[in-house]
Amino acid sequence: MSKFHLKKYLDLNLVLLLAGFYTLFDIIYVGKMAYFRAHFPSGNEESWLDLLVFTILVDWLVVVTYMTLISVSTKRLLDRKYPWIKIITIHTILSILIGLIIRMIFDLFGMITGYINPSDYKIEESVHRFMSVIDLNFLIYFAMVFIIYTYYYLKQVKETEKQRNLLETQLVNTRMKMLSSQLQPHFLFNTLNSISVLADIDAGKAKDTIADLSDFLREILYCSDTNEITLEKELRTLEYYLNILTVRFSNDLKIRKDIDQNLLNKKVPALLLQPLIENSIKHGYSYNHTELEVLISVKSLGNYLIVKVTNNGEPVKLSSSELMQKGVGLANIKDRLKNLYNDNFFFEIKNKSEGVEGVETIVKIPL
């Protein structure tokens, strides 16, 4: 296997996990041996040095090395999507093979170190030793394989969750850009119509309106890739739009603000206030309401930021949901709020309380 492929399939964190598991197994084994030696002493015991170095250590090195290779092979099996029957068969064979390998290494090690006389070596006794622990080897092997598969499964779950979150973020950003691109021409057409009317009435005011429109468009184009901006920046951008309205409606429109200054650094959806005010003015004027007063209020309530745009104009005859289905600006706001906050927001347009003329638009979003 090339160095590139080994790096691709070898996971050092998994190797450390397997080594830690088998170390724990050996610690328990040593504890068991200490218990039996203390309570059932015999005269033919190997020394603790031989047990720890020549038995435990060699066994640990062989098993960890072998299981490292198994982890690499398992990763390749997973990547190639082998059927489970084939995978279980392969691991059953490998579980038996590890016992044979350990037995052969111990026999060879014993001959090299002088613990076993080659002339006295009997293959039958070696097979007996192998068979006496075959069930234990099988259980240890599959316990470590279970660790390998659990590790890769959890890793895949985390990676899938990460990809899902990334895709959701990309989807939200894409939707927000589409909605912004839809809203900007909608506003632009309305403002150009206003400038067209002003050009015939007062050329100077028309020029001022064009300047405000230029500044306003510059602001919204700079934040076109930003879903949320600070309330302070939103109000600064809004001021250019309010200048346009003041020129257009002259003394027939009064706009007041009631802004909690402590909220200026809080984030709000970009270009939120402009369509709310535009809608309030559009539906507020009527034959019986030629002078309009609009109040922009931004307060906090608990963990929520409350935006209210109220007027003293014509009451609405449609429900909040019907109004949002009719207008581009309102439907746009609702879609953007849905994308940003899921269901953790409130958006409603309704008439004021009975006996008080006017309409209020309420937006409630988490701080």
C-alpha cells in the first residue's frame, strides 16, 4: 500500500483508542494474575518480569499492530461498500488468524530467547495452546472490531451532520440572496416613480431625491451578502429612504421614531424597516386619511426584539395572512424571517384596538 493510501486509511486516533482498550484488558489480566498468585500460590510460576515483558508486552505489541492493520482494512471495506455477510466472514477468518499469528510469534520468540528448546518443540502442544484461548481471541477481536465500526460510524454521523449544517447554511444564504435581489428592484421601481413625479413639480427636490436614492442603493449593495446587520446600520440606511419620503409627501407625512438606544448593536435582518414603512404608507393613505403619521418603535421584551410600525391611517380590510400574500415586500419579509429564525419569530399586521384608527405592523425576533 502506498504512503498516500496508508495516510488515507490510517487513523491515529483510532489506533490510540484500540491501544487504550487492549491496555485496559492487560491491566485487568495482570490484576487477575496477581489475585490468583496471592490466593493460590504454586512453585512453577514464571517471574513477574517474564510475565510482564515477555508475555504481556509482546502480546500487546502484536495485537495492537495487528488491529491497526485491521482498522486500515476495515476502512477500505467500508469505502468499497462490501455486503455485510462478506464483511462478517472476512472478520471471522481474521479473528482465527490473529490467534495463529500470536501463537507462532510466541513460539518463535521462545526459541530465540531460549525458553523453548527447538528439539523439544511439538506442534501438537502449540495447537492445544491455540485452541485453549480461541474463544477468548475471538471475543477480543470482535470487541475491537466493534470499536472500529462504532468509531467510523460516529465519525460519519458527525461528518454528515457537519455537511447538513453547511448545506442548510448555504441554502439559507442562497434564499436570502434571491429574496434580496427580488426586493431591491421592487423598491427601486417605486422610488423611480416618485422621482418621475417630483421632476415635473420641483427639479431641485428631484435631484436631492436622486442623491438620497444613490446613497440608499450604495448602502444596500454593500450589505447585499449580509443577512443580518446592526440596528444602528439599518437605521442609518433607512434615513436615506425617509428623506425620499419626506420630499415626496412634504407636509402630508410625519415620521417619528422611538428607538431604545441600548439595542443599536443588536442584529436585525438587513432591509427590514423599509418595506414595513412603505407598506404602512401605501395602505395608510386614503380619501379620508390625507395626512399620515407613522411611528417606528424598536424595543426589547425578554429575549426578543420588538419592531413596531404604526400609523393613524386607513384600517386594513384584509387579514394579516391575506396581506402578506398580496404584496411582494411583505411576503419577502416573512420568507426572510422564516429562513433566519425558523419558527422563532412573530410577524403580524392588524388594526389598532377598537376606537383607535390606524394599523400596526409587529415583528418579533430573538435577540
